[in-house]
Amino acid sequence: MELNEITITRAIIERFSKKFLDHTEVDVAIVGGGPAGLVAAYFLAGAGKKVAIFERKLSVGGGMWGGGMMFNEIVVQKEAKEILDLFGIRTEAYQTDYYTADAVEAVSTICSCAMKAGAKVFNCMSVEDVMIREGRVTGLVITWSPVEMARLHVDPMTIGARHIIDATGHDTEVLAVIERKADIRLYTETGKRIGERSMWADRAERLTIENTREICPGVYVAGMAANAAFGGPRMGPIFGGMLLSGRKVAELIIAAG
């Protein structure tokens, strides 16, 4: 059989267009495909929710790919090991309550499991605005990341979502837009993002989970975005809190209906 380049082009356009159209309205839109976002997607999709992840970079995984300072091993504590076990990711005990795992195996496996559960990933897409109706965030305004980077004057498009998760890490990109453009007070002490504090792994890991919650009508925060929003410290290259945060935010949304 002789391969036809035009057929290849048509196949990509038609199949992507169908996937994209099928996800212009979703139960949960997750912004940021790092460990918290991927774990949340897995549990939400497994519960029957229509889930789309919007990742501004070419690849998902956030900071987990690089482990610590590009040493591609990650550390998790005992409480989070059960999540890696759930995905079949191999771990090795280092000391009591400290476990290590290969960062590449962890990211690729969690991503694969999330997609097999039914979640869809739309990479190279950035959120530049939100849609608000009656004081609730009801959608995302998205554009291609290269368009944003090149500062081209190209109008974006909109995705409707019953629930939105800001899992964009340190930058809290969705909350930044809401704070800048909407008359919505966040559920923080100041009504705005407080900002992350300097590194304190033990406290940060606990607060990452505690701060994972709804932060304004229609929007939840998970992972490092939760600490950045509520003023918790950063934790460095230990990823247990991220994984547990992803599971918690999925449980909150499932319970909310």
C-alpha cells in the first residue's frame, strides 16, 4: 500500500476536531497536567466524569519529570506510596517512611492510566480568561500556547465546565486571571492569592492536602497551586502531597455532584 500524505493530514484534523468538539463542554476542566492534575483526572474519569486536561506545555508531568534538580528520581512518604502502588509504579524504600520511584516511570504511568480511564489531554493550550455567570466560574477561555508566546492578536475560544481545577503550580494561572478580571472574592484570608512561602517540606506536604479545596464558586485548587493560593510553603522534590492532593480534589468534586 502506498501511503498518502493528504490522507494522513485529514486523519489528524478530523480525529482531533472530533475529540475537541466532544470536550467543548465537560464536567471537569483541569488546568495543568502535573502530578496533581493527572491523579485528579484519573479518579474523576474513573467515576464517570467527562474530564479534559489543558496543559500549556508540549508534555504533561509538570516538575515531576526532573525529580530534584534534574536527578530524575522522586521521593514520596508512606501515606502517598499507596497511590503509586495503585498505578503499579515501582518504589524502593530508602529509610523509614521515605520511598523513591523513577520520575519518568511515574509520570508516564499516571498519564497513561488517566487517559485509559477516559480523561483527554489537550496540550499546547493556555488559559487566558474565564467565563463567569452569576458569580460562578463556568468556563475557560483558551488559546494555543504558541499564539500566547508570540503575542499574536488571535481571538481565543471557550470551554464550558461544571467544575474547574487550577493545578498550574506556583503560578496559579487560573486564579491570577480571576483576581485580575473578575469581581469574585477568593476563599482566602485576604480574598486574593496569598502567595507561596519559602521551602519547608514537612509543613508544605501537609498543607498541600489541607489547602486542596474549592477556592471560589466553580473553582478548586490542587497541588502546589493550593499552597500558593493559601500562603503555604513550597515542598521541593517530594511529590506525595501532590498525589494525595489530586485524589482529594477528585473526591471533593465527586461528592459535590
